[in-house]
Amino acid sequence: MKWVELFPITKQQREKLQENYQILWQEVEKFGKEYERKSYTEILSSPAKTIIINLPEDQPISFSIDAYHVEKNGTIAVCIDADGLPTLLGIKPSYHFYKRPDGSIYY
């Protein structure tokens, strides 16, 4: 069975969907790196929220942020999911990191 039979879209449509994924991935990486700089207390005090930004083309994308305890020592896990552009199979990128009470980060 060929790709075309499974997903009846043109090559240009498929390329656009792949490009959209790359845009979302780049934006969630950039946003995630900025979010890492927040203090431990600030991240923990607002564990779940959604932030919407506009790309230069005036296309809104959103970041759903979820932070929760994962270890007894207080380490929290942070997951940031990107959305707002259609992608191939609807798959959207995420950014994950762990923040310790001392402010250090690991992945």
C-alpha cells in the first residue's frame, strides 16, 4: 500500500504540514528554554496554564504548560505542548524538563 493511498493529500500539502511541525517544534524549543529560567517557586505556583503567542504571519500558536511533582525531594516535571498549526497526522511537539528545588534543571 502506498503513502498516497493511506493519506490522500498532495505533495505540497504534505510538505506544508511537515513545515508546520518544524515551526511548532522551533517555537516550543525557544519557549521551553525561556520557561526554564523561571524560578522553582514560580513554576510550581502555577502548575497548569495555556499561553498564546502570535507568529510574525499573525498565526496564533498555544503552549499548554503542566508542572507536577515527580520525586520526594521536590523535583517537578514540566511538560509544554505546542498547538495551533495543522500537522501531519495531528502530531504536535512537546518540550520536557525537570526542575529541582535548588533551581537546577535536567532533561
